[in-house]
Amino acid sequence: MASAEELHFRTIPWCADLINDPEWTPCNTASRQAKGSTEDSFFAETLKSDRTIRKLLTMRRKALAEGSPAIQEVRTLMDLGNGVNGHPDICHGGFVATMLDEVTGVLLTLNIEIQNGRGRGQSVSEPMNLFTAYLKITYKKPVRTPGVVLCTAKFEKREDNKAWVVGTVEDGQGTVFATGEALFVEPRSKL
């Protein structure tokens, strides 16, 4: 059964095309679910309103990759309100960076869920141990609001306790608003 988010995005033709792609399937976005701790409260509460991120839907390829990581890329649709603006009708640059940080983190979280045997859409209740160490953003065009954007993330490589991921913020029809390169690290000791 389709979620309210999926039904919402199906009303937008280019989003419906992405959702209907037989190689892709909607999946869990753990950071949009409130937790007993304060983990993910920024995306699950603060940025989950009619003025910020009104609706959000993440998709991954149905077929898992051989080896690790099993999920190589994700697509996340975000319906943005005007509460994320830095200028009239234009998204704040820091929020664009936040979207890129989030979508690259969603890719890592989904892989951790698979690795821990929770890859069937269950949420992760314990805190993640990966942290953004580096995020380089290249701004190409302003993101207009309100409106819907497509955020993508793809794995580049993994070494020891480090993972490199690249991402984009697009309009889903060929216009790229921003690109990002992220490095995530897993601390060797508990924080």
C-alpha cells in the first residue's frame, strides 16, 4: 500500500515517472521518524512542517548490489515550503547543504540497516556511529520555493572507517542546482 508521501508525489508528473520506474522502490527514511532520544529531531520534527519539508520520499534500486555496500544510490524527493528561504522565493544556501548532508546520510543509514538485518523498512532505534567529516558544496543555480526537488546520493568508495559519497539537488528534469562531496567517518571510540 502506498504511503501518503508516495501518493502526494504521484500527483507531480516527473515524480510519478521516477516512482513508476520498475528498477526503483520506495524505502525507509529513518531520519524522518521521531525517536525517544533526540536523535534525528532536526529532520523528524523541526524540518517536518507545512513551511519546511512538507513531504519526503526516498527510493532505492530494488536489486541490491553484490558485495558491500548493498545499496549504491538513493533518490529522495522533497516538497519544500517557503520556510527554508534565505531570499524571497529562494532556498537558503545552508539549507541546500543540509539537504545534501541528509541524502548522503540516508544512503549510509539504509546500508547500515541492511548490514544489521533491518533492511526491510524497519527503522533503526540506536544512534548511528557515522558522522559527516567533510561536505563540499558547489552551488550552480538557486533552488526556488515552494517546490519539489530531487536529491540523489551515490557511493564513491569506502576505506576502513571512512565512506565517500556524492550527491545532487536537482529539479528531476535535468537542472542541477547543487552538487556535493561528503566524507563520513566512524569514530574508533565512543563519543
